[in-house]
Amino acid sequence: MFFVPLFLNDAIIAAIVIVLVLLVIIAASGVRIVPQAHAYVVQRLGQYYRTWETGFHYLVPFLDKITKKVSLKEQVLDFDPQPVITKDNVTMQIDTVVFFYITDPKAYTYGVDNPLFAIEKLTATTLRNIIGEIDLDETLTSRDLINTKMRDILDEATDPWGIKVNRVELKNILPPKDIRDAMEKQMRAERERREAILKAEGEKSARILQAEGLKESQILEAEGKKQAAILKAQGEAEAILQVQQATAKGLEMLKKAGADKAVLTLKAYEALQAVADGKATKIIIPSEIQGLAGLAASIKEVVKEE
């Protein structure tokens, strides 16, 4: 029987423990969690193995390797201004913005080397081709049409790379300085023309409002005079009506009281005196009261003598 020294047993145990700890560390190092809106492209022994989606995954140590971590969110590429020449031989500077997202992480990883650089060069080439087919005026007025054409061309060209181009925007279009100066002068003149039109329209509206106000004022004034005249006429008519009603009522009361002809003749005489007190210069006296008038005068003289 062989006896192993005690210190050798301790060394073996320590080595085993170290190996086990290393194995645990190596095994734990293979744990991977893919976050939301991301994808990992994994190779095994240098060859494409699979694409990891969001969630928990395990990477086999020494065999598997994460080649590329891809973001599936929409991305924006803002390119520097590019010199382009129009159909009528005008050189201008145009900078573009491209909005895209990755649809196939595998194609994006293996389809082209440096996809973002490839998109930039493809955008510049496409822009030159499109602008070269149109003149300056159409370039300045057909921005939406140019955006649509560029999006269609870029989307088709980048599809094998696993890229989907959502839209392309021409951010700035800068013509040569002399053309910009002429455009600014034209815009200034157009702005001044619009200001003059607005001023003239404002003055016209003010005059119309003033005339309408004067018209309304005159209408109201005439309406007031009309109402005053109506009220005055109505008042006079009511006064006459009340006088007539009072006279008729008095006659009716005399009739009910059994007044004889002499009393009625006296009343007629009183009315005659009231008429004579006025400014009339000629009075026609009915024959029925002429005798009564003489009798009244005689009685008056007798009373005076007594």
C-alpha cells in the first residue's frame, strides 16, 4: 500500500476546487439576454449559426460568438451637402436625411461591408441622377417628387442588405449665390406686393365699414324721426278722440236728463261764445239761435241798469 503525503492531498483538492470554479465562471459567462428592439447575430466555429431575438439565450463558450448586435429601431442618417448639377447646368448644394430600419439582421451583417457608408454613397449617386434630369425651377418646386423617387430607388437597392428605407427628405437646397440673390430680391418684391395688397384691402374694408356705419346711423335717425312723428300723430288723434268722446258723453247726459230745446239752444250759444273768443273774423250764426242771442243781450243790459 502506498501512502500519499498530506500536503499533496490538499494541493489536489485545491486544484479541483479551482477547476470547478473556473468551469462555473466559464459556464455562467455564456448567459446572454437580448434587450427589446435588438437582435444578435451569432456564429459557431466562424460560420453563421442563428439570430437571437429578444429574451434569454446561452452562448456556448469557445464555440459560439456574437458577430453583430443590431438595433431594430428606426435610424436616421443626416448626410452633408452634396454638389449636384441640374439639367440646365446649375450647380447647387443639397443635403439629405434618410430614415430607415433593419428588417433582416443576417443580411445586414453579411450583405455589405459598412452598410451606413454604402447608404451614404448610394444616396449621393441617386440624388445626382435625379437632379441631373430636371432643371433648377423644377428642383425648387418638386421637392416631394424628388423625395419619393429617392425613397423608391434606395429602398429597392438596400433590400438585399436587410434595410427598409421609410422616407428620404431634402433638408436644404442651396442654389449659387447670384441665383439666391435674385430669388431673395424676387421674394422681397413679392412680399412688398402682398403687403401693399393687404394694406389696400384694409383701407377698402375700413371705408366700407365707415360707410355702413354712416348708413346705419342715418337709418336709425330717420327711424327715430318716423317713430316720433307716429307717436305725435297718435297723441293728437287720441286727444281729438277724447274730446269727441267727452262731447258725445255730455250730449248723452243732457239727453238723459230730459233737456228741452231751450237748454240745448243755450248750450249752442255757449259754444258760439267760445268760438267768438277766438281769432276768427267772420262767424256764421244759425237762425235758430239768433233770437236767443238778442234775448240774451237784452237781459244783459237790464241786469246792468239794475
